Amino acid sequence: MDLDDIRPLKKSEIVIGEDLALLSVAELEHRVHLLESEIVRIREAIAAKQSSKAAADAFFRS
């Protein structure tokens, strides 16, 4: 068993404002895909929180 087999995988880190000149087209496209997926995840979290807030507001108004 190699150390690579037991070492946890690193999350890919995207640094906002990082110099993109050294990245390949494939790496840039992958980065765009990751960021778009994260935007969807964040928007879903916002919608869930807004829904919870609306339900709480409605409960306390009645």
C-alpha cells in the first residue's frame, strides 16, 4: 500500500483573482464548470433559506 492510497484527496482550490495565464484551456474549462456548479449550489441554499424565512414569517403573522 502506497501513501497515496491512504492520503486524503485534496479539494481543488480556486483562488479568485489568480493569474490564469499558466492554465491550459482544459483547466480553464474545468474551472468554469466547477464555479458554475458552485453557483447552482449557492443559489439552492439561498432559495432554501428564503423559503424557511417565509414560512417562519407566515407562522408568526398568524
